[in-house]
Amino acid sequence: MTEKLTGLYETILTELGENPQREGLMDTPKRAAKAMQYLTKGYHETLETVTNGAVFGSETDEMVIIKDIELYSLCEHHILPFIGKCHIAYLPSGKVLGLSKFARIVDMYARRLQIQENLTKQIADAVMEVTQARGVAVTIEARHMCMMMRGVEKQNSVMKSSVMLGAFRESQATRMEYLQLISN
Ligand SMILES: [Zn+2]
């Protein structure tokens, strides 16, 4: 797979008017192929492999919130990065998930070609599936290179997307508590 991608990147460089044989570009097709494979490795992961049994019984029913999880993804329209942070909250009902696993879930879906809205929903559904919580909330704030570097060239716009499930959708008080917690 790396070999085939390497050949394709060489073609891309040529088509862009570059000389893939010049010194600075000698290894670029191979490096680019490997980088792109890394940035899309989420296609080869599943919820089972990334959570790896790290679900624990717990009596707590208070809101758990994981703030500012770094997020790096690629937009599926331009294959350009969008970068930001993700906040996840859930209301446990008998089960909690190991802290590092939230970041792993975010990465599993972010390391694919995405649109931010779908990414937000996939993370929320995954956390719900794994924890069977009373509610799950996910918010992503991200800057999109396809907006900043090309097109409308708006450097300071941030896209914010949220998905609320269960109690976060049904109870305004719960939703307000969440929004307050992530805003400071
Ligand atoms: Zn885009």
C-alpha cells in the first residue's frame, strides 16, 4: 500500500509542475504516503480495539467531563487539516470508561476523512455505546485549513458543533451545566 501511494504522490508532484527527482523531493512521495497513512489510520481501528476492555463498574452518577482533547483531522472535501479541541461529557449509569480511552475514541474517528458534524456525532454515539450512559454530550471547536488557506480565506473563524444525547438533550438544566463547565 505504501509503495502504491508513493507512486501516486510522485505523479501528483509531476502534475503540479515539480520535479520529483530534485534533491529536496527525492523522498517526499514516500514520506507523504506514510504521513497520509498515519493520518487515516482510524480506518483500521474499531471501538473494541481502542477501548480494549477499559470499562469499569462505578456507583458515580455525577457528570464526568473531559475537556480540551486535542483534535487533528482531515476534511473529506479538500483533504486539508482541521484542528481544534473536543469536549466530552457523560452521565454514568453504572459504568465508567478509562480516561485515556476518550482520547483514543476521538483519534479513531478523527484519523479518517471527515466533516466536523459527522465526527462529533460518531464520537458521541461511540461513548454512548461503550458506557451506556444516561446522557452524552460532545462539542468540537475547530479551525479548518480549507477555509483559512484557500476559498474565503477567513483566518479567525472557528466552527463549533455539538451533539447531545439522552439527559443532555432532554434536560435543559443538565445541558446548561455542561455548557457552563466547558466555557471556562
Ligand atoms: Zn474542506
